[in-house]
Amino acid sequence: MVNQKSFLKSGHTPSLFSSFLYFDTSFMVWVLLGPLAVIIMNDYPMDAAQKANLVALPVLGGSILRLVLGYFTDVIGPKRTGQIGMLLTMVPLVWGWLFVDSLSQLYIVALLLGVAGASFAAALPLASRWYPPQYQGLAMGIAGAGNSGTVFTTLFANRIAQHYGSWEIVFGLALIPMALVFIVFTLFAKDSPNQPAPRKLSDYGAVLKQRDTWLFCLLYSVTFGGFVGMSNYLTIFFNTQYGLDPIRAADFTTICVIAGSFFRPVGGWLADKIGGIRMLMLLYAVVAVMMASISSLPPLGLITVLLFIGMMALGMGNGSVFQLVPQRFQSEIGIVTGIVGAAGGLGGYFLPKLLGNLKESTGSYTPGFLIISGIALACVALIFIIQGSWKRTFLGHGGKARAEAPISA
């Protein structure tokens, strides 16, 4: 059990709370186009590939800009980086609200929304640097719970758009919570006095030469990429495949997103109990089975259950991957977290593209889900092959943790 008083005294609660708010609001903005895409297409008709591209671009932008914001976090500190990130996030919100008049401009807005997705790079270090090792897991879990911002978007974005008869107004209204959080963040967030030395490019190069860096990038691109990609694309899927109106399609997406958001800490906790390797192999196997079952495109009720379980497994997989990463890269955890996190974003970019392009070329979602199932199975095989090496070098028997408090990201 965590000693609550000891935890509160060990760090800086206002910074932890500010970190959560920044992350939560940014995540809400990052996935804004996911549910809105089915309404936007009334103004800008799009085929399946174009819709997929629209919702994939914010994820691509977040993946690229995460490394940029990570660099600035090291150089000028997480608080200033977070402030810059929120101000820059307001640019595509204002653009989408007042100035978009073509699909090409909307694509630019989508890419710029990636600044919000890059909030990982500042929000999580702001929280983690205040807390000692025994409370890292809890602090990062609280800050990382900001991915629940996805739920607000899927639940309310299309309702607001239909109520006002305009999807543009959603961008304008999103400025309000972003501005309020900017004020709270500015007043209460504070950089920890224990700031690490800025990273050098050579540090990144040294880490990228190691095989395990790329293995963790692959694993996280499937779990986090699968969660973010699905969160952005499922509203389009429910609307296209099952003919649900924009609000109902987003509501069904919300059900699935909740599973991935709130079960992430459970994945890390269970990985501590039964071992990270065993947990990941189990979760990837579950994802493979669920995606193969979804590929048959069963009735709405059944596919919602399958997607719920699949998203739950992906969310738990995120926690399980980062149960292993700190044990393998104890001294380079900051650099590796940024690289692996960026890889997760790339996975979230390619998933909608895969589903949308195959839907456009084949007329069915079946091939796309079968490929995702095959990728998950490949991850099971990869972990099975590599587990011996990991157990010999940095894990105990069964892949259980040796670290006291795994870091999440």
C-alpha cells in the first residue's frame, strides 16, 4: 500500500496536478478530428483513404514533435516547454475554428494538432522529476491518466457540433479549457530543482545502436499505436460499416476508448505480479484473437464487445511495455522513453491508413483487421524468441521486475 502522506510530502502536488491537466486537455485536443471526421465529410466529401489520412495526421505530427518538445524539455525545462506547447496548440484550434476553407487546409490543421500529442514530452517529466524512485510509478500513473481526455472528445465533440450545427465551433470551444489550463499551469507548475543534464545527439545515437531499443519501439507501436489509432478511427468505422449516426458512432467509440484508457495501469500492475514477458505475450495473443474475430465484421453488439476487449488489451499492453523499459535502460530511461513514445505515435499513424486504404481498395475492413491480427501474432513470436536473452541480462525468472517502481510513459 502507498503511504498517501509520504507520497504527498515527497514531491510537488501542484506540479503533478498541473501536469495531469495539461496532458488531459492536450489529449482531448489531439484526437479531436477522430469523431468529427464523420461530420466534416458533409462539407468536404472524402473517400475511405482520405478520411483515414485526416485522422492519422495528428498522430504523425505528435510522433515527430514529441522528439522536438523532448529536446526543449531538457534545454529550457518542462514548464516552459509545456507553456509553449499549449500556446502552439491554440494555433490549429483558431485556424480550424475561423479560417479553414478547403480539405488541404484541414490536413495542415490536422498535422499541427500533433503539438497537443507531443505533450507527453513535457507533462510526464514535469511530474516524474519531483518524485523519488519509490513513487515514480504512482506519479507517472497520475500524470499519464491524462489520456482519459480522449473520452471527453468522443463523448461530447459530435454532440456539440450537432447542437450548434457547425463542427468548426468545436475547435473554438476547445480553446476555453486550453486557455484555462494554461493559466493554471503557469500559476502552479514548477520545475523540479533536480533537472538532468541536457541530452546530446550522441546520446540518442548510442541508444539507437542497441537492438532492444528497436524491439521496444516495435512493441509499443503496436500497443500505444493501436490504442491511439483505434481511438481516432473507430467513429469512422462504426459510421461506415454499421451506418450509425455521428453521435451514436462516437458513443460506441467512447465505450471502447474507456477500456484502453483506464486499464493501462492494470497492465503495469499485473506485469509486476506475473512478469512483463508473460503479460505481454498474453496481451498480444488476446489482441490477435480479437482482431481476427473482428475481421469477420459480426453484428454491432458482438463487435463492440470484441473491440472493448481488444482495446483493453492494448491499453494494458502500454503499461506492460513500460514495466520492462526502465529495467533494460535504467541510465538512459529519459532518452529511450522519448524514442519509444515517438514510435508509438508512428504506429497510431499507420493503423488508420492501413484500415482506410484497404477499405478503399478492397471494399472491406476484413483485410485490415486480419493484418493487425497477424502483426500481434508476430509480436508474440518475437517476445518468445527474445525472452531468453532478456531473462539472462536484465530480468529475473519469468520476466518479473527487479526495479522497485517501474516508470510509465
